Amino acid sequence: MSLRRIAGGLVWLALMGSLPGSLWAQGRALTPARFSFVFVGDLPADVADEKAALHLLETFDTGDARFILHSGNVKGRNELCSDALYEQRKALLATSRKALVLVPGNSDWLDCDSAAAGGFDALERLTRLRELFFDGDAALGQERLAVTRQSEMAKYRAYPENVRWITGPVMFVGLNLPGRNNNFRIDAGRNAEFDDRAIASRAWLERAFQAAQRARLAGLVILVNADPQFELRPRRVGRDGYQEFKSMLRELCRGFGGEVLLLHGAGALARQDQPLRDAGGKVIANFTRVAPGPQPVAASGMERSTLRIRVDARRPRLFQVSRQPPG
């Protein structure tokens, strides 16, 4: 990875007006060729998990990871979707010394319409979630990580959860892609929420790939909640709510010169594979999917292993993934 490529990210940021002059003066210090970050989801899983979640965040505080990526579900599926619980979980995550970037999970809003979760209107809960967790120009946590939100664009003001930023030679992108078939409802007529969010997601992801390509960055990381079900054959029943997302990935990855890493939290299996294929069935080699799979439960509580991802622009493979045991 050349210094010219790394500097490209700084040039692009300066041109876009998102890098203050004082930071620009620090030059290469802002663009490490090597760094690591932590990937976790379903944290905390319920009230009983809060103590273990705090302990886990404390273990990250002393590590060398630059930030934490959280794939959503800050509450259990059957926990009450109340403002009080949202605020409680936001306060818990905010105790992290490391910056923490969150995307919404289906337990955080879609599942709120169940009786166990309080029978709320799911879209109203998504609006409230956006107000509480996705305001301002920084991630959660005590160390500041400036992010750009899609809501800064007037046309997409409703989507503050969609974020992006650059660290070193990598563009990071967070998208709202929940479970339950991406909230596609067969009997809904026009799926207004699904359709409008799909348009916003495409616009946001296209911009991210274009910016990363212009800056000649080495990689792009996409953080979502749901398993897009790459292995799914043409739907036997209903419609694949992730079809547009996967088609978009095929199109964008083929035109990108770097590596693409998709991180998702949902799914029954731990995965690190290359499931994306072109129309002819050929593997798209610059795309890798990583998912942690089910989290092990220890006798002391919901302590879980997490994934640690190292970025090293000097190695043949940009991303190295390892399972980090609980502290």
C-alpha cells in the first residue's frame, strides 16, 4: 500500500470539507497503515446481560482497538421497547472509552410490535431510536470518532443511522439492514418503509464506493445487522427482501479496486467466506463476509467472544479476523 494511496483519503476529506485544518496538519498520524477494531452484536442481550456487557466494554478500553463496531440489537427481542430502556442501554454503551458505532437491529425496532415487547408501532419506535442513538456528528463512547450521517443530505434527512468515515486506508459504512426479511411485507401493497430505505441505502453505498475509489483507498467495510442470506436460492415462498442489497454489492464490488468486508451480526453460523457471485456464478474475489455466529454463554453470565479485525495495508490480505475471548 503506497503512501500516495493513504494520503489520498486525506486529500478527499479535505476537499469534502470534513477534515479541520488542525487535523490536516497532523498528516500521516491520522492515516495509520495498521490498526485494529472490535466487532460485536446483541449487546446487551437482556437485563441479566448488562453487568457482563459493562465488563466486556471495560476489556476493550485497555486494548489497542481504535473503535468498536456494534451490529445492533441493544435489547432482547422480548424486552419492552420503552424510552426508558432505550435510554438505559444508550447510557450503558456510552460508558465505553472507545468510540462505538452502532447500526439498528430488528430487536431494537421491528420486533417492538410483538405483545412481549409492548405492542408498539415499529416505525414509531424506529423514529425514537433515531432520535436517541443517532444524533450529532460523532459515534457513541468517550473517545471522539467523527462520522458523516446520511441525514446531513436534505433528501435523506430521515436516515441518521446510515454513517460513514475513513480510518487509515479504509472507508467504513454503516447501514440500516434489519432481520425479518429486511421488513419486506408480502401483504403490504407498496412497502413504503422498505422501498424508501432501499433507495436511501443504495444512494449512501454508491457514494461511499465512489469516494473510496476516488481516494484510492485499500478497502471498504460495511456494517449491517441482518444476514443477507447469500446462500438463498430463488425464493420458494415470498420474496427475498435482501435481493436489491446483494445485487448492489455485486455491481459495486466489481468496480472497486480494493477489498470489501461485510460484517453482519445475525445468523446461526459463524462465517468468514466469499459468498458473493456474479451472474455467471464466479466468486467476486474482493468481497468477504464475516459473522460471529451464536455467542457462547459462560456460567458467570452472558460473557461472549467477540471478533477482532486487524487492518494492515502492507499485507497481501488487508483484513485479518480473529476471535477475541472474553476478558
